[in-house]
Amino acid sequence: MKRLSVYLVLIGIVVVWLTVPMRLMAGQIITPEVREWAKEVISQEGALGTIEGKRTIAVLPFVQNSGDIFYSPLQTGMAVMIATDLAKIKDLRVVDRIRIKALIQELAISESGLIQPGTGPRLGNFLSAGWIVGGIFGLPEKNMLEIEARLLNTPNAHLIGKPAVQGALMEIFSMEKTLVKAIVRLLDISLSLKEEEAISKYLTLNLDALLALSRGLEASDRGQYSLAASEFRKALEKDPGLSMAKEALEELEALNLVSPISQVSPIGQRGLLDMGNEWNLLDDLRNETSLNDSLPSTNAIKRTSDPAVVEATTTGFINLPPDFIGPYER
């Protein structure tokens, strides 16, 4: 009986050890535990095992290569929408966004660095991901959008495909669905009726809400938590049903990274959202964070016809084969 009790205790310890890391990775906020995970997995790079056959996929931020930098947050927004849809497939595991971002930050990989030889397979090994999705988008004309996704097989760095779509900017949500379906076909996955119905549902249909959510996630990744909270509240103002923004805001408050808005005064939901700026100011004074929500101009890349310049400046996908035909060579 005593021996049985010892076995049960050991089993309990193993279960806790296996499940705690997953809990630490949950959510949209990069916590100290997630950063420690990134440091640990990098330190163990030489001992990482093979990922051949693993049905795990990581969706990297897309890269803007032309157009108004106001839409640069879609670099995060596109990845979030695609990852959210792929996560609805039962037999496919999607790597958490915060793990990808923590690794990129810990490795100090810039946008241009993502296309360096060896970067793709290396990230894939760290994330134990058999496939990686990335891509580029641009706004060559006002209110027009072009998106090209790129699916990479991690073990052999083989480019499986690069589905592309184009259309009016406001059609971004249906365009994303088209890309997801193309990625699923390239992965040779047969969807059940339930999975097809789940994937057909939209994260949001409000472009302003998507942009605010994306700005909030990017601000949070930089440690600008009060700015992130302000953007999440803006997203909820534009689309109260945007659950990811609500959950991210609640996570910031639960981690005591921002002060929750008092709900004592019966001012209504809109009033609570408007009060966000006052609370954000207090948080910024406390945390000495910046209230500047402008995006650096370095995020935008000017389109050029010079192949040499294109090769040096286009921040497309990662570690593509030497014979890869890019969007500027078609």
C-alpha cells in the first residue's frame, strides 16, 4: 500500500511537470516564465531531437513590403488570424504566438534576419515545428492589398508552396480564409465538416478592431503594457465580440501589469472604454513607459525594380532555397 502511494505521488509529479509549461505558455502576454523557457531551449540547442513527422506548425509574423505603414500592425494581425484558424484543426498543433515572439526576441532576429540561411530550420527546431508559415503583404495602390503566404517544411528547408491572394483592403478577412484553405491543401489535410465550420468563423470583421488588437499585441511584446491595454480597449470598442482583445486585457490586469478600470460608477460600457486613457496615463507614469503609439518608418520597405536592392531589402520569409522564385521575379 505504501509503495502504491509512492507511485501515485511520482505520477502526480510527472503530470505537473508536463502540464505546467503548457500553462505558462497560455495567453497572449510574454511573461518572465516564457522568456526563461526561450533562454532554456536556446541553451539546449545541441541536444534538440529530430522533428521529422511532427504535425506541428508555427505561424511567423508576416512582413509588409510596400504601402502605408499605418497598416504595419497587420504583420501581427495576419499571423494571428491564420494561427487561430489552423488551431481549429484537431490533428494539427499550432505553436503559441508568445513562444515564437520570445524566441525571436531572445535570438535578436530582425525582420531582415528572418531570411538568412539556416534561420528557418533553426527556429523550427527550437519550436519543435514540422512546418513554418510566414509571408509578405503589400498595398501597391490605395485600398488594395496583396498577400503571399509561404509554407516551409522545417526538416529539409523545402518550400512546399506560396499561395497568394489580392483584392480590396476591406476584403482582408475573406482573403485570409482563402490562404488558410490553401495551406490546409498543401499540408494534405482532410477537414471534417465540424472543422470546416469552425474555420469559416471570423476572429473579427472590423479592420479597425484588428489593427487595434495587433497594435496591442505588439506593444505588449515590447513591454509597453499600458499602451497595449489602451489598444485592446480600442479594439473592444470597435468590436465588443473580439474575445482575444478581451482575454489579453484581462491577462494584463491579472498579471498586475496594468490597473483595471473601476466599475463602481454606472457609466456604461462605452464610458469604461473612454476612461482607459486616464488609467493608461497613470500606468505610464508608474511604469515610465512611452505614450507614443507611432510606428517606426523602418517597418516599411520601398518597392524597387533593382534586383540587388530587392534582395537586400525585401524581408520576406525565412531560409528559402537558392532557386526560390520570389514575388519580384515573377
